[in-house]
Amino acid sequence: MKLLITGAAGFIGSNFVFYMLKEHPDYEIVAYDDLTYAGNLATLQPVLENSHFKFVKGDVADRRRVFSLFENEKFDVVVNFAAESHVDRSIEDPGVFLKTNVLGTQTLMDAARRFKVKRFHQVGTDEVYGDLPLERKDLFFTEQTPITASSPYSASKASADLLVMAYCRTYQLPVTISRCSNNYGPYQFPEKLIPLIISRAMEDKEIPVYGKGENVRDWLYVVDHCKAIDQILHNGKEGSIYNVGGHNERTNIEVVRTVLKLLGKQENLITFVKDRKGHDLRYAIDPSKISNELGWEPETSFEEGIRHTVDWYIENRKWWEDIISGDYQQYYVQMYGSN
Ligand code: NAD
Ligand code: TYD
């Protein structure tokens, strides 16, 4: 079996590469990634010498390059992680989100059709469902929840999902989609909430919390997400969408406090800042479909996962310091007004 994994130098894509090489050592994996600010080849260092692994640099929206890659490699399966993934950046500059997330997905699917791949898996997000009210704890996102995107990021991911389903219906492209809740774990870029808190707290810097910190996210340890995608690739029904989440809702302020406690840092580092524009209130996944149909269940509790994640950032300080010392510093000042 030969897999194309796009966006493999990013957070979830790299974890998925490690997971698949471990679980299926006989598979061949080609990683395709344009190494944007969010992609880091150093992350893939441990597998660069593996004879079942190959890295190719390139843009998913570059039609010529994508088509020649598919022609040369003859993939069985494509898993599309490549995306612009940060909501705050999408609010500042939506254009690149449409190019990568929508046109990039279209380009990959055109190549998948032309070269007859057996499965095109789109890595989607629960953010395509918009948000849920904070006070209605009984409501969850199911696969039937209408698409209602709030940010340019979620609108681009929703557009991609619609296009994937359209390619399935119109051209019988064998697709599946997973829509996962917020992931956390090793190798997440420190612009996202959890690694941002860890890295800033370790340097005794202020932790910016949007609004009152009351917004709720449903956190899943990244390896559980990788396992869900593996199960969908092997047993998922063509043309199906699967929500992925582990019923682990937390307010942002709870998450911040948990991380500060694990690091032994004081809560006076918390700074409430201006709220995000259009800030989604609550995300909460109903994972019954993937659980009933494929037997998927999350294996890592939040307590265990967050402890492991904090330890990883402590032990791998160079990985995130190298990132923070680059262009990211400029981004932080632009977004938050100070260092
Ligand atoms: P990430 O930003 O860490 O990684 C994205 C990767 O895509 C980077 O390596 C980047 O270099 C690459 N990339 C960007 N534009 C590209 C292009 N034009 N061509 C080729 N490669 C390009 O993102 P992530 O958090 O790992 O998310 C991966 C996927 O999972 C995304 O599709 C995202 O929407 C989805 N997702 C993420 C979460 C989450 O909590 N992080 C939750 C649900 C779904
Ligand atoms: P984020 O990690 O950007 O994921 P998403 O917006 O895709 O859910 O943010 C998670 C939550 O944390 C979200 O409610 C916004 C909030 N947040 C802050 O309060 N401060 C920050 O500096 C960041 C980056 C996020």
C-alpha cells in the first residue's frame, strides 16, 4: 500500500506519519508539504532515513507538480492534511486559506481521479459546524448538523468538504471525511492555544486569554485522531463523514490553569485580552457514528495527554525555541501588540 500524506511536516500530519510507519511498517509513505511557516522538516528528522518514507517539497495547489507526483508514484491512498490552519491568521489574511484549503483540495482530487486512487481522505474539522451555545450542554455536533462556518478558516474547510462530497457524487471519487475537534500533543506550532501557553509560561511571559476565557473547546490527544483516520481508511464507508472527538470539553481558562499548575507557574501570568472577532463559543462532538460503526474510542485521558504534552515541550525546548526565534516573533507582536 502506498500513501500520499500532504501537510506531513505540520502538527497532525507528522504525528500521522509516525503513527502509520509504526502501525504499518510495510506501507510506503510519500510526504508532500510546501514547508510554509507551519511546516518544519526538522520534525520529520526521525523518519527521513526510513526506506519506506520519502519527503517531497511542493504546493498542493501547484497542478503540474501534483499531477507529475501522482503519475510517478501511483498512490493507492491520499490523506490530505495540508492546510492553512490558524483561525487568527485567516481573519488577518483570508486569501491564502482559499488557495490552499479549497483549490489545493480540488487539485489533489483532480489528480486522484486522473490516476485512480482507491481512497481520498480529507482531514476536516468540527469548525465547519459553526458553534454551540455555552448554556446548552445537551447539544453536540453530529454529522447531520448543518454547515455554518464562522471564520474564513472554517469557511475554507467547509468549502473543501462540500467539494469533496461533490466529487464523490459527480465523479464517484472514493472519498471519506473526518471532522475532528481540537487536537493537542507534541509538535503543535506554538501559535495554537496549548503550545502557546506552555512555551510562554516556561519563559515567564504573559498568557493572552481572549475575552473572559469562557469559550469551550473539545480536546483530543493527537494520536487518538491518527488512530481514527487509520480506522476510517481501512474500514470507513466510501462517501461517509465521521465526526471524531472524545467528549472532553473544557473552557479555555480551565486549560490555561491546568497547564500553569503542571508547570508550577503562578496564575498572575494570565492576561485577558481583546476577544477574537466572531469567536466561536463552544465546540462539542458527538462521536457515536465512528464509535458504533468502526469501534473507535479515544485512549488518552486529558489528564494523561496534557501531562505528556507539557513534558514533551519541556524536553524539546530547542524545537519550539527555533520556531519562536524566527518570523513568528514578528507575528506575535503584530497580533498581540507586545512581546
Ligand atoms: P499545521 O498548520 O500544523 O500544518 C499544516 C501543514 O500543511 C504544514 O506542514 C504546512 O507546511 C503544510 N501546508 C500549508 N500549505 C500548504 C500548501 N499549499 N501545500 C503543501 N503543504 C502546505 O496544521 P495541523 O494542525 O496539523 O492541521 C492539519 C489538518 O487537520 C488541517 O487540514 C486542519 O484543518 C485539520 N484539523 C486540525 C485540527 C487541530 O486542532 N489542529 C483539528 C481538526 C482538523
Ligand atoms: P486555537 O488553538 O487557535 O484553536 P481554535 O480557534 O481553532 O479552536 O484556540 C483555542 C481557543 O483558545 C479558542 O477559543 C481561542 C482561544 N485562544 C486564546 O484565548 N488565546 C490565544 O492566544 C489563542 C491563540 C487562542
